[in-house]
Amino acid sequence: MLNSDKNYIILETNNKEPNLNSEKIKNTYHKIFESYGHSSLEEHIKKIIELDVFLPYNSTFFCLTNTQNLSFEYVSKNMFSCLGIQASVMQEKGMRYFWSRIHPDDIEPWLSVLNDLMNFTINELSFTERQQMSYTWNYRFKNSKEEYVNIIQNTTPLEFDNENKPIIGLAHYTVLHHQIKMDVCASAKLLNDNKEYETKYFNNYSQKLLTDGVSNRERDIIRLLVLNNSSKEIAEKLFISSNTVDTHRRNILKKLNISSTGELVALLKMNKISL
């Protein structure tokens, strides 16, 4: 469980003792990592927190979230550059304040996303699988200028309660311009033994698109094709045969009514496909 001491530290760019503060933060979460038993993830989180002092301002920020008490246990400094909201304010006010700034029209689909992802996790995944999952969804959020921007949230569970429900998570937020039209979508991906993410759940909560006919396996193949993987490489990553990959490729092009991988990349860039 979490350390009961709530005097967590928010690192600022003018911090004169980054190493000392980073060490304090790592010590705060030592018990989480001990109980989680995932050494590579522990090291990953430690390094992210260390680097937060030195990372340049950009369009992404991250938090350590606690859904048991609806708090942010750590908020990276880039929240201010992304949203104009000080990390210390968000940490003080917690998740309820964050949720209050979600666009009213996105509240209902957002609640559906959370409910469906939790039901999927509890009913469809073993406890071992839950420790290897990554969840992604999106919504519109009001920044300090009272403008709604797009946020894509990706959360990886770190700790679970007595019922094996995820309660502590590492959440990354990517902020996109408000003029970009985005459907509210959600996905759940499993990191397999080859360290490749496989889509286990996908849903579009805004409207029915052509891509609703694309299977989870085909979504994974689309993503790997866009990353310039060959059929053989995709087969090895997803534990299927090259012939099966080629069959999926033909089906994808037919379903999306396109003729090549190049068109597929263009389609993705136009926000017509959500993975």
C-alpha cells in the first residue's frame, strides 16, 4: 500500500536538488514496487521521475493515480505547459477536480468507457494478464484558458486491491489541438511474451465507423504494418503464421476499401482509423 505520508514532492524546473527530491519520490513508492514485483517496471518509473526534472516542456505529461482515494500521488511538471494548470493545484484538488473539467458531452461516453474497461478486466482477464495490460481512451478537457482540448490517456496498472481491481496506475496524457475531431474510443492491450502489445478490447463510443468491422487482431496487424514490419516480423511478434498475416492484410484492405499500406498510413493520419 501507499506510504501514509502525503507530503509528496512536485518537481519544478528551478529545483536546485533534483537528485535529493527524486530519491524522496522513489522512496515514497518503494512499497508499491515491492508488492508489485515487476523489477523492469519499477526501474522504468524511477527513471521517468528522475528525468522529469530535466525533460523539456512538451505536449505530454504523466501522473501516478490512486483510484482508491481519488488522488494524484505524483504529477509531472509538464501539466502546466500542456494545460496551463499547475501540477500542485491538480495534486491538491485530486481526481474529482480533474473530472469536473471534462467536456459535458463526453461525460456519458467517458463513464461508459471506465465501466466497460473495468468489467472487461474483472470478467475476461486473469490476474497475471491484468499486470501486463495497457488501457487507452480519450476525451475533451478544459484548460486554464477555458478552451477544450483533446486528451488521449494511456494508463498502466501498478497496484491492485483485495479483489484484484487496479487502483494505482501510471497515466500518460497527450494533449492535442481542439480543432482535431476525435471519436471517443477505448482499447485494452496485453503485453505478450514477445513484448508486443495485442489488442484485447476496442470500442468506439461516438459513432459507428467502417473500422468497427476490423477485428482486434487486424488492429494489431495494422499498427505493426504502419511501423514498417514485414509479414514475417508481424507473425513472430503475434505468434501466428506469415500466411495468416497475409490473409489478414488482404481482409484489412478489402474492409477499408484501400489498395495499399501507403493508403492505410494516410488514412490513419486523417484520424479515420482508431487503434
